[in-house]
Amino acid sequence: MASANVRIGQQALAVLDVALRVPCIFIIDAIFNSYYQPATGWAGAAGNVLIRLLGVLAASVVLVLSQKSLFKFYTLLLAVLLGAAAVLMNYYATSHVDFYSAYYEAALGFQLLPRSGPTLWLGVAVVQLVFGTGYIVLLNVRSVLAALVILDIMLPLWGLVMELPVDVRQLVAVASGLVLALNTAACLVLKLKWFYYSCRYVYLLVRHMYRIYGVQLLVEDTWKRIRFPDVLRVFWLTRMTAQAAILVYVVKTARHGGGEQTYLTWDVFWDLVSNLIISGCDSTLTVLGMSAVISSIAHYLGLSILAFIGSTEEEDKRLGFVAPVLFFILALQTGLSGLKPEVRLMRLSRNMCLLLTAILHFIHGMTDPVLMSLSASQVSSFRRHFPVLLVSGCLFALPVLLCYVLWHRYILSTWLFAVTAFCVELCLKVIVSLTVYVLFMVDGFYSVLWEKLDDYVYYVRSTGNVIEFIFGVIMFGNGAYTMVFESGSKIRACMMCLHAYFNIYLQAKNGWKTFINRRTAVKKINSLPEIKGAQLREIEDVCAICYQEFTTSARITLCHHYFHALCLRKWLYIQDTCPMCHQKVYIDEDSRDRAAFSNNNGFAAPGDNMDGFAEPRGPEAADAAGPNPDNELLEDNDSIEYDEEEWGTQNGTTPIEEDYINDDTDSSGD
């Protein structure tokens, strides 16, 4: 129970911390969006710029304050506001309120204050007493001075009770306000020591983090500490809610004044939504706020899909980061906040279509490993396969539906061409994934090893990668055309460079590397002897990699270990040594006569002359002629591992020397 209360308290403090930082964003946004009227002369222009910079600087400093300092700042600010409210109420009451006249009526026609003079006096006195008490508590004023503060606040009301002249009452109210202002200034001056040490502490902390961790970690720590995404999210939602309330009130008032029905029709509702969307991205801060909202939606969407398909990969939870970053980059690339309202809505809808295709691509990246895992592990449960297949089907149907809708509403343009290319590419990826899934599932129905499976998977994935590479080149050309003839910008040029590097150059490099590694592995496999038929049946052994029996053929290494060709080829993608004894699998012809001989169980098939392997000569022939205690220890070498130098020493030969390429294969090429 205590831990639950502590957790609730921490959550409440976090909510309050976010809520207190939101006004700073509103102030910065108001300063940036305020109308700037050029002043006559350099002095006026410099003054306007200086005031704006000071406002932004002050709001930014409050925004990045620590939680304790933030609460302290708002405590002092609330105390100042309470004092100002008490002073304004005293001045208004002494100047405009007559306790013994007719009743006071507000602007809307409602009787706000009672007619009775003593009742009104008591009401104002209670309000002033509340203001004064709050002022004293927040500023932590001492008892004697606190009584004087309360007396100072209540003094103008005594002038009303004594029915002093209006001029005298106003003079008393002004004097009371000056005394309260001096007391407030004195209290704030006493707090300057705390302010100085707080600023010094923040400066030393920032300098220390900058020197130790660098700028990137400093920015990341500040980003997390002030909960900046939550602040932006609350700012955007609050701004949209306020604007929606104002728009609905204005529309209803206008329709009521025109004699129309006050309920909202579909056309009016769509106009309201359009205006809200347009105003929701009219500045850089509002675009950031919309990005934060998109981040939250994408995050929970990704978690829902992961839970639905049964994936637990942490890397797949980055959708809440990828989606807002892409949206913000698209907004900067197209200059979204600086466009006219009618153009801004169209551009935003186009950016959303591009964002949707990117999210679908990311979701495919989440489902593809799960699909391959289920097919390769031969899970037979329909309940495990159905969610992934359903998501894959949706990933194929949604791009088709999106292209159908867009091509019926818009004419061909560079934007529509880009969206269509992304949709076709996604459909191709889904087809490749489902094809590989079907191949693995077919392989799971048979107990015999399907040695051609790896080749078929490689051909399918390679075809998909080649087509994807072609689409990348086409999209680069489309972007170049857009930048040259439509809307060129520095951000678009940077994005094109990144696209050319990651989606064209690296993809081509990795694909070529996979091809070379595969060709090298096949060359090594083909250089090894293959045994079939009677010799294969006499082995009576299993593959040391997959632990399955040999049915059609087997490859034998220089060290007389038997493997399936497919299994050994996959092993050679990773390293160039035997899985059993770590000898070199592929060596030159001149070095083959120095290789040691053994098999998986220390057994050589009868009549196996090992074509391509030289018979032992010299000392090795003498060892073969008679038993040798030293060599008897090496008869079964399944659990003994030697490096090259030790192996050569044990067999009386020199270490095997070979120049080979270390094949670090891309996993996508399997």
C-alpha cells in the first residue's frame, strides 16, 4: 500500500512538472507568431529584437529548470500574482464600487454582487484575507511582518467603511499597493542568493556533463529530464482544444444570429476540423507538438501489433521514434509551417500519405522476423501463425487500397509517383516474405533434408533486393527532378544524399558482398570430395551440424569430417574452419598432402580412396605402419581443438598456410 501511494505521488509530481513547463512553450510560440511591425530607425528595431530575445531566453531558462527549482519559481510567481490581485481589487473597490448604491451588475446582465453594503464589504474582506494569507504562506513571511502585510491589504477597506472621500480612498489604496510592492521586492531580493546558487549549480552541472559526456548526451539528458515530448504533446492538445472551443462558439453564435439552426452539419464540422488541422501546424513549435502526438499514437500502435503477433524484440519498439522524426523531416523539407493555409492542408495530407507508407514498411520489418521464425521452427499451431499472416495480408491490401484511392482523386505527379513506388515496394516485400515462409513450411512437412532450399530462398530474396534497389534508384531520380524543377531546398538535398548512401550505395555494397561470399562458399564446397551410394551407406554417421542422416550425398573435408553440403556452406558463410576440429576447410592443392585424416567418429569408409587427397608420406607413413602411443591419443579428435600451429606440430608437419577471404555474410543473403 505504501509503495502504491509513493508511486501515485511520483506520478502526480510528474504530471505537475509537465503542466508547469507548458506555459513556457506557449510564451515562446506567442513571441514567434506575434506580428512584428518594423520600427522607424535602428534603435526601435534593436529594441524589438532585444525584447523578443529576452522573452525567449527567460521562457527557455524556466523550461529547463530542475523540478525543485521549477516549483520554487512558480511559488514566487504565484505569490507575486496574489499580491497584485489584492492591490488591483483594493483600487477597483475604492474607485468604482459604492456599497450603498443600487445593486452592482456585471456586463452579461447577471447580478454579481449582493445589494446589501455590509454583505458586500464582508465578501471583499474575505477575498482579500485569502489573498493575503496565500501571499504570506508562499513568501514565507515571518509572523510580525505577516500581520503588518494583512493590515496593509485590509486598510483600503476600512476607508470604504468609514466613507472617506473618493480621492482619499484612492490615495490609501495606492499607498497600500506601494507598501506591498516594496515588501515583495524586498522578499525577492532576499531570494537572489538562492537564485544565484541555483544558476551556478546548473552551470557547473552542464559544464561537467559537457566535458565528460559531450553535447549529445547533455541534450538527451535534458530532453528526458524535462519530459519534453510530454510537454509538447500537452501544449499541442491544449492549444487545439482551446481553438476548437473558440471556433465552435463563434460558429454557433454566427448561425444563431443569422437565424439558422445551431447544430453542426457535416460540412461545418469538416470546415472546423480543417481549420484546426491548419492551425495545428502553423509554426515550428506546433509542428513539434503534432510530431509528439504522432509519436504517442505510433508507439502504442507498434506495441499493439507486437503483442498481436507475439514478438518480444526490443528493436521493434522504435516505431514511436521513427514516425515523428520522419514527419518532422517531411514538414521541414516541404516548408509546411510557412505555407498558405489552403496549400498547407494539401501538403499535410500528402506528407501523411508518405508517413503512412513508411509506417507500413516499418511494421513489415516487425512482422518479417516473426514470420521467418515460425516457419523455420516448424510451429504447427494455427493460433501462432494466423496473427502474423493476417498482418501480412493487411500490409499487402492497404497499399493497394491507398494507391487505388489516390489515383482516382489526383493526377500523376512526383508526389503520387513516390507514394505509388513505396506501396509497390511494400507489396513486393510482403510477397517475398510470404514466398520464403511457404518454402520453409513446405520443408517442414518433409523429414528429408531439402538441400536446394537455401538456393531457392537466396534466389527469392535476391530478386526482391534487386527490385528494391531499382526502386531506390528510381526514387532518387524522382527526388532529383522534384528538387530541380519543383521545390528545391537544402533539407531535401541532404535527404537525397542520405537516401543515395543508405538505400543505394550500402544496399548495392551489401548485396555484392553477399553474392561474393556465396560464390566463394560454393567454390569451397565444390572443391571438396563428394561421396554417394555405397560409400555413403557405409559411413553410418550423421552431419555434425544438423545431426541428420545422410540421404543422398555428403561432403568430406580434408580432416575427414562429413557434412551436408548445405550445412557446410552455411557454416562457411561465418568462418572458414571445420566445425569439428577447426582446421582449414579450403586450402591450396600443394598443401593438401599435409592434412591430417579423421572423420566424425574416427572411422574411414572401406574402399574410400579419397580422390584429390594425397596418401601420407615420410614420417606419416611410418606412423601408419605401426601403432604409436602418441597418435593413438589423436584417434578420436571430436572433443579436441587445436589451432593451426599446434595441429601442425602434433602431426610432424609445418603449419598450414593459406590466404583466404574472411567471409562476414549479411544475414539477409541466406
